[in-house]
Amino acid sequence: MSVDLVYGRRSVREALRGRREALEVWATERALKAEPWLADASPKVMLDRVTDPRNLGAVCRSAEGAGATGVVVPAHGSAIVTPAVARASAGAVEHLPIAVVTNLARYLEEVKSGALWVYGAAGEPGAASMWDTDLSGGVALVLGAEGKGLRPLVRRMCDALVSIPLLGQVESLNVSVAAALLLYEARRQRND
């Protein structure tokens, strides 16, 4: 795989809209103010070491369907876009920017701002219900690995924790199901 540097606002926008896999997008404050698409308020899904390619594909399919800005995954210990991911996403990976970042905790620290709130998905007591959480603005949702949840440093970088109310006997949901529920709750809140 070759890595190309794409620069210039229009070139970057088209590269993100196209089939390329974006590793990182850097923007100056001036560019963020001038180009609304760089600071898009649509939710982003950030996945903390989700290793199952089918789960990554299903998350991408839900993210694209819900109108999310993109998906962010760490470079190490995470599934990457492969033919299995593309198949599980039903082709959604072709229409959704997927960024690979070196360090997810550092990335979260860099993108957090008054316009972008970072919510970590957690099922434990103390996490606010998604029904009671304001997901109507700029939101980055962070979901943890299958069976492990969020890593401690990634969890600390979140502004708050959000949970999906479960009424049955199971303690958690599959990461792709949790992502879909949170993404569509954010979309519902924006449309109300």
C-alpha cells in the first residue's frame, strides 16, 4: 500500500468523498472556519480495537446509513478494511471515510472541543442513558473492543459515558448493534 499526501481544500474533500482510505486529516483553524465540511457536526464512530472484521463492516454500514461523518480506528490491534469488511458493510466502506490513527487516545484529545463532544459507550452504572444524553450537536461516539470495552486511557479522554438501557438479562450488546443504536439516536435527536 502506498501512502500519498493530498493537500489543498478541494483535493482533500474529493479524496475523502472518493475511494481512498484516509489515514489522517490535518486542518488549520482558518480552514476549519472557512470550510464547514471539515468541522461537520455529523456523528463520527470511533472504534477502540474492534478486531472482528464483520463487526467493523457492520459498524461502517450503520455509520454510513445514519449519515455519520466517518469511522476512526487505531492503527494497531484493530481490524482494518479488507474484502471481508467490505462484504460485511454491504459496500458502505466505499462511501464512508475510514481514518486510521496512530494513537486513539491522543487523537481524541486533539479533536475534543466545545463543538465536538466525545462520548464513550459503557454499560456500567454511572453512564448516562442515551435517552438522557444530548447527542444533537457535534458528537464522536467511541465504542470498545468485543468483550473488553474501552481501554482506560481512551475512556479518560471521553467527555462523558453513555449507555444503552438494557431490560433483559444480557449485560451488553454486540459492538455493531450498540453503534447502530447510538448513531440512530443521535440522528433522531437532530431531526426532532
